[in-house]
Amino acid sequence: MTEQGGGATRSVLHTVGNTDCPRRSSATRFGTHSIMICDNEVTSPISTGSVPRILIGHALVHSCSFNEVVEAIVRDAAMGEEPKYVVTPNAQHVVLLEKDKYLQQIFSQAAFVLPDGFSLLLAARIMGHNILQRIAGVDLFEALCKRAAREGLRIFLLGGRPGSAEKAAEKLRTQYHGLIVCGTCCPPLGFENDPSQQKNIEECIKSARPHLLFVAFGAPKQEYWMYKHSRKLGVPVAMGVGGSFEMVGGVVARAPRWLQESGLEWLYRLLREPRRLWRRYLVGHFQFALIVLQQRLKLQDDASNSVES
């Protein structure tokens, strides 16, 4: 995470050690080997280069290519040496992180913090930085399933609306020949407060032994669950995917490609489900804008103070 001292905000640089990959020499592991301090940006060697991390609110967001992320996750899923989890924040996550210390801790230990929303790319520019590209959770989910089919990796779909995981699994099996969906599970509402339900879920995942676990409980429940359970279950890589099962399974329509590329996918979803999403997008985006503005003003103040001193 970040460190504060002397009125200036500093970012933590996580250096990731490279190891030889039996399949692709360009892929690397996620594991953090050392910590150093730098200004405003964090970099982690991945593949053949280094990945900047941009501080947006309390989220240190990786700036890397879509293909780099896919290669790294697939490699760690296949190696299975140390369980890891991946988060894909958007503006909603940044707002939640402002007051949720537990969620901040969860994000600080994530293997990857990937920019799901265009709002994060815009915020980075306001801070004077550049995030290489948006990595939408649903796109990454499908890409990983495609690679899992090729590599013989098992996947497990946890959460989503009733029936959506099964529909997504059916479509993915058809689309990616040979994909091994070793299990799906849609626990009932309130399952997190029921020890027997928790035990059933854990036993189901343990017996399935997935390489990749996709968790679709929505934010922040999916992040809470991954942090508490996925690593002790021994799943090589877990990833929060929000509403991806519904989109892939055809339960919910996704915005046309041109809206996705123009950063207006949120508006399409708002117009389709205004009662459910109006507070998240209208109020949430206003809160997000305030967070970004306050951070930008603080950066300017820190720069002025350093020049004066």
C-alpha cells in the first residue's frame, strides 16, 4: 500500500522475482521478494519488462498489457506453488476502499490489481500518469478460460445469479473445446453467515481441485471471500469477476463494442437496470471524482512544499 510521512505520500515498490517457465520463458511469478520506496509509482518485473503501479485512492493499480496478465496468471495456475488472488477494481472499488480498512488490506496483498473501468485510466491521467490499457474482468475471464482449455487447466465458477454459472459453463465449453469446468456453485443469499454453507462450499472446491477459481459475488463480498478462503483451499489462482457469469451466459446483455471502447459501458448498464444501479453509478461516480480531485490537489500541494523547502 502507501506510506505517508512528512506531509508527502509515497508508494511502495514491490519487486517480483523471475523464475524459469517450462512453457514460456517470458512469463514470471507474482510473488513479492522485496519492498522499496519510490515516488507515486510502483513497478514489478513481469514477463520481459516492468509493470508500473499507479496510486488511485487506496488502490495501487497495475499498468500492463492484457496478454502479459493472461500469460502470468496461466503460468501461476499451472505451477500452483503459492495460492494467489486477483482483483479487478473500478470506480466503485476505489470508493469502497476509502473507508474500508479491511478491503485495503485485501488489495495490498492481491497478486494483481487490474483496471476494470475506464474511470481508473482517466484518473491516472489526472495524476500525471498513464495506465497502459483497460483490462475488463469479463474479457480476462473469457481469455483465461480459452487458455485453460488449451493448457488442460481446471476451472471452477462460484457465485453469480441462480443458474448463471451453469449457463456460462455451457457456453464456454461449446466455445472452447476441451475446457474442463470441474464445478459450479451458486450459494444462497446469506451463505457467508452460515458455517454449514461455508463448509459445503469449501468441500466442493477442495474435491474439484481447480487451477482457476472465478468468484462472482460482487464487490466487496467476493474480495472478502477470496482473502479469507481461497488461499487456505490451496487454489493456485482465484479471481473476482463480478457479473461476468451473467454476461457470458447471456443472462445479461453486454454493451456493444463501441460503447465498451468509448468508456460508456457503465451508462449502457445503468439504462438497462436503473433501479439497481443508479446509486452505484450516479452517486458512486461523484464520490470517485471527489477522491481523485482531492488526491490531485494533495499531489500539487506536496510538490509546492518540496519546491519551497
